[in-house]
Amino acid sequence: MCDPLTIAGAALSAGGIAANSIGASQAAAASSRAYAAEQARQAQLRQEAAQVQQHSNSLYEGFAGKQQDRAADLASTLRSAQLPAQGSASTTVEAPASSSNITTQGEASQRASADAYAGQQATALGDLRSFGDLLGTNALAQARDASQIGQIGNFMRGSASVLPQELNAASHAGDTAKLFGGLAGGLGKVGIAAGINGSTLGGLFGGGASSGGNVSTSLPTMAASGMGSIANAYGNLPAAPMSIAQPFGAAPSFASSPYRV
């Protein structure tokens, strides 16, 4: 039957191994969560950047049709600037009214020609300015998109720079379990060593012999059984101080040594 100290030491050692394993698992799980959180943040930021890039690319889709629409808008704006608003003072003709049909018809013809020319010029100017106006509008939108993409890139770099600190914190997630594992493992080693050396619980903690054991085993008996503690091994040494010459009977002389040169 095994000694109680040996059994207790083995149990503590097993518990220490289990606690260390639990601590390592906790640290690994915390590190995995930190990696997963960082990957989720990076994926979300990449998605936002892709959406901004897609908007920037869509500015030039159907550019010809957008240019025609912009030309019509510019022509309408220029045409409205040429014609005064109805009912304003500028619509009143300053010249006296004429009773001559020829004069009236001539004036109407000239007004129609001027109006047609103004419309043609507004349309031509709108067509001329439509390309640059639309391109400038797209350039401004692209500049805003580029600034937003740069801001997202800064967020991505900042998030990545925080990951080492998060992993460092995650590595300490199992410190409590590892502490108990270290203590249990150390006590287990002490218990196993004490059990192998033949100590009892009372002798290990300074209480003398326990009720179920005998600490007065003689050195020859323990030596024959292959067991013995360090204290017992030196129990028969003389109490007087021992000199170097005592173990040999006399001081060794290298003059009589067979290995003398």
C-alpha cells in the first residue's frame, strides 16, 4: 500500500497539471477572441472602404448621358438669365406703340430671331461647359471619397497597432489557474519526495511520529529497504568536527601516487 504522502503528492501534482492546462486553455481562448475581434473590425473597415470606392467608381458610369443632362441644366440656367421675369419692369417696351402692321411684324420677327439666337447660344454654351462642370463635380466627390478612404485606413492601422496589447492582456487570462497549478505542483513534488524518503505526515510538519507510522527506523533497516532520508543518512557521523584527513585515515600524499609523473 502506498504511503499517504506519496498519494497526496501525486494528487497535488495531477491537480497542478490540470490547473496549468486550464490556465493555458484560458489564455489561448482569450487570444483567439482578441484575434477574432480584430479580424471583425478589419473586415468591417474594409467593407466601408469598398463601399466608398464603389461610389467613387460609379461617378463615371454613364458619363455621356450625365453630360447631356448637365448640358441641358446649364442651358436652362443660362437661358433664364437672358430672359427677364414676366411682369417685371424690364419687360415693358420703351418704344411707342406703332399702328403700322409692317413695323409691328418687323419688330416681332426681330424679337423671334434674337430669342432663337439667345437660345442657340445658351445651348451651345451649356454643351461647352457641361464636360468641365460634370468633371469638376466628380473630382470634388472623388476628393471627399479619397479623404474618407484615408480616414478608414488610419482606423485600420490604429486597430492593428492595439492588437499586441490585447494579446498581451489575453496571455494573462489564465494567471490565476497557473498560480494554483504551480503551488499544487510544488507541494506535490514535496509530498512525493517525502513519501519516497519514508517520512510521515507528522514528521513532515514537525509533529513527530504519527499514529500509523514509526519514524525511529534504524539506518541499516532503511538502507536495506532502499529508503532513507538525508537526516538519517548522516545520523551515524561523529559529532566532532571532521577534517579532510579523517576519511582517508591520513592525509593523502601525491608522492606515493601511482599517477606521479
